[in-house]
Amino acid sequence: QSQVDYPSCARLAKPRTVAHRTGLCLNTDVEYVCSPTRGAIMTGRYPSHTGIGPEIIRNDRAYGMPTKEVFWPELMKDAGYATHMVGKWHLGFCDNKYLPNHRGFDTFAGYLTGAEDYYTHSIAGFLDFRNASRRTAGPGAPATGAVGTYSSVVFAAEASRVIGAHNASVPFFLYIAFQSVHEPMQAPQAYLNRYAQVIPHATAEGRQRWVKAAMVAAMDDAVADVVGALKARAMFEDTVIIFSTDNGAPMLQGQGGSNFPLRGWKATPWEGGVRGAAFIRGTDSALAPLPKNAVNMDLMHASDWLPTVVRGVAGGSTAACQALDGHDQWAALQGKVNTTRDFIVHTMPGAGAPIDKGFKAVIRSGQYKLLIPGGAHGGWAKVYQKAPPEWADPPGVLPTPVVAEVDGVALYVFDILADPTEAVNLAQDDPALARRLLGELRRYQATAVPDLALAHSSDPASSPQHRRDKTWGPYGCAVL
């Protein structure tokens, strides 16, 4: 039994009543930091095909998701849906063309950068919170009225407002990107009080876990508010709900996370960085039902959500997209067919870039994972998960896998099904397997593009000081 409680999400994931019977827990892979995962979700394409990743888009970089990429809400609009976004964007904002209200969303309320204060909604002393719509030429008006209110409360209220104002005769697509539980570590006192007697917090490590638990609880209550808004409009039983993280939990710099028992954390390509907590709740009605109280262990990736929902649920088309990496998993989730996915690319240097010369490369092929640390091995693999205190038998430090060299490339090969903690490097005893996976990697690399972050340094024009309203927003840049 976990010390951290999340009853609202738990009810959606594995409902206990026959009347609400359609929670399906998933084995989903994501990217190991925010922008690349969000880009994959919105475009149905790997970061190494869009250029957004493996690095995040930093606030002072003058680029965004290339405009040739078709976004998920654009396809939903084509299928007849109203489209709304609440929360964190983090896919570029230096030009209006990169903004949510110019990428298919009818309305947007939230922030454009990657992290900010939960109460002031500012970063580096400048506000980053605004409201916009498709009728807004620019980024929309700064939402100063949100200042002082915790972000999960703001987001739940805005999502509930959107639901309350929606014309129920029209289908709708609502993307809520909660700030929780990203740094900075902040939680309302009421939630800290809830865990004050549950989680010891006299030590720095205990305090981190205490605050993180309170942040999770605040987010969970926000989910309950959104569900309540759907029920109040009699829309809940006809709504598909998807919940997913964008990367593994951070464990460094006092952020209180744990990916136990997986190796690694956010910003690393170990399973602890890329294995995502996710579930999908189908409809209670006959519109889009899913198996009840089940777990699906098929291989999935964040890029699958776009084709799965657009084609499988909404009956729309993805013909306007660039070549998709995502698979339509709807029939597989329903248990009608086997999944068509047996391969995932997590990170890949652009075509022609040398392998193992400062670049990471990670692929999953069936049960096997090839991980090339890009010259950063040595102590890099000596990461472990400390078990949460409520576990009776913490395993301690995981065995450290030994890096192998095959055809001049330093690499690891793991059987993820048999060895999810990535403790045994199969390349030591099976170089033929490593060579096969290297061949698959190189064939894919021929289609890869370099991370756009490599071509963009800090742009002084990005400072909000140069904007009339002194907030984070577009400032003019070359549009890709």
C-alpha cells in the first residue's frame, strides 16, 4: 500500500463498480524529458523526425515545432470536434505561428515555457500565463487574475469552465497539461497537512517526498473536479479519458521522485526515464468501450495517441500528416487484434552523425533494448532506485551493467521483459544480437534529423524585458 494516495486517478484507471467499468492500465513508453514527449503526442512522430529532441526547447531559444508538422487538434477539428487546451505548452513560442491557438486549439489558457512558480505563474521574474483563442492574432492577454492561485486549481477551474460552456451536441477534445508534479517543489498547505502524519519529513529527503506527495494529491483533486464537471453535464459516460506522464520521475536536486524498481530517472534513457505511468478509460456507453479493470502490456509509445484517437476513436483521417511513427492502437486496446508495434526509437543522432561520439542513441526492438550512452558511460550506469519506505524489502543498489564494445561502439543490450531493471548487458555474451540491433538503428538513422537545439543558441531578444507587456511571449524569429 503506497503512502501516496491518488483516489481520483485510481478510480478512473481501475474502477470498482460495474457501472464505471472501463479503466485500462498501460505499459507506455515516453521520452525522457518534456518537449520531446509533448511533440510526439501532438504530431504522432518521433523526436528524431521532427527535430524536437532529445533536448527540451529552452526559453531563450528561437525555434519551435516546425510548421510542416500537423498537430493532433487540427485533425480533431477536421473530424468535427471543438478543441481546447489548458496548461503547459513547451513546444516553442518565439513566433505566433508556434502557439497553441495557431496549431489547432480553439482556446488556450496556460503557460508557454517549461517550468514556473505554481502561485505567481512567473519564471525569472516575468509572468507566463495567458488566455488565447483561434480568434486571437497573437498570444492572447496575460492572465494576471490567476496570480496567487495554485496552478492545478486554476487549470481545473478553466477546464471545468470549458466543459460547462460546451455545446454538448458537438464532440470535444480537451488537452489538459498539468504543471504537476514538475519542479519547483510547491504544494498548498492543506495538502501538506494531509500527509504531515503519514510521511516523516524531518530529513531533507523526507521533506522532498512529503511535498511531492502533496503535489500529487493536489493534482488528483483537480482531476476529480474535471470529472465532476463532465458528470454535471451528463458527458462523463461518453468521454474517453487518457492520463500519461511525459517522462520518468526526477530523483536529483531534491525533487523527491522514485521510479522503483526501474533504473534511472528523468533525463536518462534508462527505463526509469522512459517507462511512463499511463491509463485510458473508455466510455461507459457503447461509443468507445474498453476492457474492464485490465492491464495492457503491449508495446506503446507516446506517438501512438494521435492515430489511436484520431482514427480509432474519432473516425478521422491522418492523411494530412507527415509520415507517422505512431500506430493506431485502438483495436489492440479493445483486445480485438494484436498490436502492430514492435519497435520504438527513443533518441537518435541525425543522419550521418557518428554513433557513440557524444550522441546518445536508444531503440527498443521487441523485447530487446539497445542503449548507446554516447561517450558518457563510466559512472553513468551506476544509478539505482531507493525503494519507497513503505516497501518491506528494499533491494538496495541494483547491479551495475558492464558496458560492452561491439564493432567499435560502446553499448548495452537488455532483455527488458526478463530484465526490466537493466542489470545484465547481453552484448557481452551475444555480440551477434548487438550487431543485429545496431543494423536496425543505422537503418533508422538514415531518416533521422538532428535536434534543432544544436542549431540554436541563446537569443537575447527572447527576454520579456523587450515585450511591451513584460511577459514571456512571441518576440519574432525565423519560422521553420
